[in-house]
Amino acid sequence: MTNTFPRAKWCFSSRRIDPNLAQGLDKDWASTTPGDMILGRIISIGQHARIQLPTGRPSTLYPGDLVAMPCGARYAPDQFEGLAEIDPKGCDMLAGGGCLGRMVHRNERRKEPTRVQPLGRILDADGKVINTADHSLPAATSMITIPIIAVLGTAMNSGKTTAAVALSHGLTKAGWQVGALKGTGTGAFGDFNDYVDTGAAFVADFTDAGMATTYMEPLDRVVAGIIDLVVAAQNQGCDIAVLEIADGLFQRETAALLADPAFKAMLSGVIFACGDALAASGGVASLARNHIRPLALTGMLSCSPMATDEARLNTSIEVLTRQQLLDPAEANRLATLVSAKMSAAAA
């Protein structure tokens, strides 16, 4: 079976793993854990007709193709919810960036998932299962010393990534050394590539911290991964971090992070992306219960002057458009504000 590995399409979520490490397979499915690399053969094409490669391009899938993807769970209200379970009779491709598991829920607007026949867990030369956790950035050995602006949102597609990308570029143009980071979610190259395009000094996401997906991961593991990302950015000379947190405030990991004193203490400021004024009002109230007040609102509502006025009136928080976040002067104002807050807290 070893000679099949070079023909397999390895996914974005496995990009830190050298495919040459693959030397064998086992079928101990009962021992499978999140992050274990699985060699599979495409049975049928469903929602995901392409796999995202480590090179940053999509590759069309055909029945019979060999793929190498990690086992993982997924939470995506616009697509699938799935668990990190591998059925030897067939499993589901939960994400194009690379995530195999068992679908439990599907948005009715989506097709059935692409089906994959698992052939085995991928082993290295020592017979150890190759897991994404063993190929991550080094664990942090120093404290966080740079300000972190977190970008949160009401849900998927509320404008979080657009805001994080715009702010990262605006800060870069203003002369800041930016760490553009994504702390939670499911591995995919779209957001990662968008961050790279901003000119940020350092770009990384949770897959660099060893997690193909953060759904169903323990809180301490997710927090440790975020710390590793921020400290890695510091070590590369960054003087500020923009940290996107996936999905909405009620999502499992997001809700746990926002209730966690250690995580909240890391943040110097929050920008909140919303779809409309009502979502802004409800979201701000929800954040207040965790003693968080956003620096600004943004997202889809900022495209509408009427929605913007409604949100300002009902939350007393300014609304920033994408163009404003791209503006070096505005981005610098926010960075200066959070830097002063961090300095005051340390004093």
C-alpha cells in the first residue's frame, strides 16, 4: 500500500506534514482520534467536488481518487455538522480544506457530503499514526506582550473575515508589523490566503497549532493553540495581532472562549461583525454578559447607511465600514487605542 501515498491528494489542513513520512497503514478505527491522518478513496462526489491542496489551489475530485485528510469534527450552520468518527464502511468529507468524519446534520441548501472509503490510518516509519498535532508550531515558552484585536461575529458570513483582512491591511499600511491569525474554525485556505494577501508580517491559523478543526476540542487546547499562534507572531517581530474567531457567539467553542477569564484577559479590543442592526443589538447585549464591549461594529450591516444608523442608535457603538478599516489612519487609531489600554492594564 505504501506506493499509493505519492498518488494521494494531500489537503490544506495537512500542509505542515511531509507526505514522505507516510510509510504504512493500520485499520484500528476504534483508536482514531481527531487529527489522525486517513488515506481514503473517493466513492462519490457530493457537496465538495474539489479538495484544497497545500499549495493553495483547489484540485477537482473524481471517484477513485486517493486523498489524505485528517479525521475531524465540523460545525458550519451553512453546511454540515459532523463528528470525528471514521466508519470503515464509508465516511464523509466535511470540508474542502480536509476534514473526514461522520455528518450528523446538513443545511438543506447543501448537497449530501462527498463520500470516502477509508483505507487506513497513515503511519510513519516507526509505525506511529501521523497526527496533525505532532506537526504544529512550537509550544509557546514566553508571555504574550503584544496587543490583540479580536474579530467576532454573529454567525458564519457576517463579515468577520472581511473585517479582519481589511484591518490587517490597514494596520500594515500604517506601519505596524501585523500577525494575522485565525484562532478557531475548520481548516481552509481561503481565509489563510486572504490574510497573506494583506501583506501581514506573519500569517497562521489553528491548523498551524496542530488542529485540523477546533470543533469539540477542549477549551484549554483551543486557548493553548491561540497562545502559540500569538507568541509565534511575536517571535517573528509582530507588534500587534488581529485574531479572527470563527462562527457566532453561541457556537460551542466561541461561547466557551468568551466566558473564559484567561482568554478575555489576552484581548486588548474586540470588533464585532453583524448582519443587521437587530443582530448587532442582540450581540452587543450577549457580549455584555461576558463583560465585553466592542470597540466598533462592522460587517454586512456597514454596507447599509440605514442599518448603520439603527445599530448606532441602539448600541451607542460606532460602525466601521471595510473602507474605513482599510484606511491606515483609522486602523492606526484603533491600534493606538488598544496599545494604550494594554499599557494601562500592565501598569
